[in-house]
Amino acid sequence: MTKCLCSSLRKMPLMFDGTEIVDKSHDQDTTDLHKCVTYIRDSASGLDKSNLCILVVGALGGRFDHEMGNLNVICRFSYMRIVLLSNDSLIHLLPRTYCHEIHIQTSVEGPHCGLIPIGTPSKSSTTTGLQWDLNNTAMEFGGLVSTSNIVKEEKVTVQSDCDLLWTISIKKL
């Protein structure tokens, strides 16, 4: 294993010749994901970011503190669309005050889903397209959260007075 690894490391400079190396390891106040998102944001400074979507593969599973750190990043960058993906599910933030339309790709996702208030309690969340729709429902940690729900329509709408995490299961192909 070590021989293979050392051999691979010797080849790396050739594989990435001309690539800028960005070393942010000295910054221990932010996670690696936070550093990556900051780099993407700053690198695309002159571009329209309205359609930018960052897909973070392998962001879920493993250490729970790392998962919470990843959730914190999507909250800190709430103006950017960041999707956390694992083998079993995906999560993204639904910022408050918008009416979100989520188009379900039933061949690969669903039916299990959830809406979880993050940051502050929700005094009013409303959905359509779920088995147990919310109708101006209050949600908060330590109280009601909409987990273990089921997608019933190919279009789900969500509106809330607080930021919500949307999570949906991924089908095994």
C-alpha cells in the first residue's frame, strides 16, 4: 500500500501540471467545505451565480459533528444553492419567505422526505404534494418537525417564515 501511494504521489505533479494549489490548511476556524464554497464564490466573482449549484458528494454519513458542520455551511451560504448528497439522501436549504417548487424525479428520489426548521422556529410552514401536508403549521426543535413524510406528487411546494432543511431519500439503482 505504501509503495503504491508513494508511487502515485510521485506522479501527481505531472497529472496536475499547471494547476494552482490553494492551501488554506492554516485556517482552523472554518471547515474544509466552508473553504471550498468560499473559493468557488470568490472565483466566480464576475459571473451570474443565480443558477450556480454546488453538489457536495459524500457530505452525509460518518461523523455526526462533520455532518452538522456541513449543515452549518449551507446555512451560512444561504444565498447559494448547495446540495449535500449521500448514498441514501440529499439535503438542501429552503430559505425563508420564498415559495419553493421542488420537482421530484421519482425515478431516483423519494418517497421519504422531511422538512426541518433550522436556526429559528417556524410559526407558519405550508406545503402541497406531501402525504401529510403542513397548513400554516408551527415547527421547532423540541416540538413538531416534519420528518418521515411521503412525497405524493411530482411537484412539492413549500413556504415558511423560517429557513427549512429539505431532505429526500435516494433510491437504490
